[in-house]
Amino acid sequence: MSTFPFPAPCTPADGPCRSYRPRHLVHMIQAKYLRLTPDGWRDGIVGELGPRGTAVVHYLAGGRVTVWNHHGFAVAAPAGSPVRIHERYHALQSGRAVLCVQVLGRAAAQVTVP
């Protein structure tokens, strides 16, 4: 049984998304941790946008990661966009927008946090 008050994934009949699970909304506590751990961000470029809200981000330092958000990335981070990924706290930043994502797979060494 889930400890979250709202089901996931969201459906259009539910109205606006109200879930704070990875891949939904950014919670204020999550945003705080993102600000407090700047060493966890990795720069990259959005490569392929896949079906069902996936995106492959190619890290500038090498490697790649596949992430998912239920709204998709076509508007906030289309292919070719420079982004930052924070794998530990499930976030993708594109410009001023921060999206909560779920990391589906990676092909690179993980970020080491001191």
C-alpha cells in the first residue's frame, strides 16, 4: 500500500497532477535538497525523445542517462536542449524549469558526492 495521498500515474480525469513521487511534481523539500547539493548536478544535452515521456541525456563528461517524466520533455526540454541532471534527487533542469524525473537507466559512472 502506498504512503502517498494521491495515486500515480495521473490520468486526465484526475485533473492536474498532485503526486510528488519521482517523475511527477517537485516537492519543496526536494527543491531544498537540490539547492543544498550543487555538486550532484551533471551537465548534458537532450538526445533522443522516446515514447511515453522518456528522454536520453548525453552527459558532457561522457556517458548517458535515460529519464522519464509523465508530462514528457517536448516543451520544457526538446531534443538538443542543454540540461542538468541530479540523479540522487530525481531532477532535470532546463533553463529555469526544474522537472522531477525517474532515472530509468544509465551508461556512465555515477556521480561521486564528497
